[in-house]
Amino acid sequence: MRARDQHLMLRPEPFLAYLRHAGSLLRNASAWQAAALGGTTHGYPVPGGLVLGPLGVRNMSEFLATGGGRVIPM
């Protein structure tokens, strides 16, 4: 029996949202500093959107439950 290829349906919206966020930080040094202090320099795709948060979030459920990050709905 031959296995069928599995196809993924990629959603570019979270990636593009992160690119817009990162691009806005690169143009403005004070925006970068504010994002670094606020812990929103990294993006994590989650069901329903994108979460901006600090580097190295290990438990996204816990992070969101404690009010961390900012969710960009998609």
C-alpha cells in the first residue's frame, strides 16, 4: 500500500502580520526600544492569530492566561 502525500494549507496572514510589525520596528529606533521593553519583539502563530511576545515563550497557554503578549486576530 502506498502512502498518500499530506498537503498543508498554509495561512500567510500571521507571517505577513509579523513582517509588518518587524518592519515598523526597523524604521523607528524608539519603537524598537518600546517593543523590547514591552516584550513584543517575537511572533508566535497560534490558532486564530499571532501572539507578540518575548523570545523563548515555552508555554503559550500559560503565557496568555497570565496576560502576557498581544494577540493579533486573523
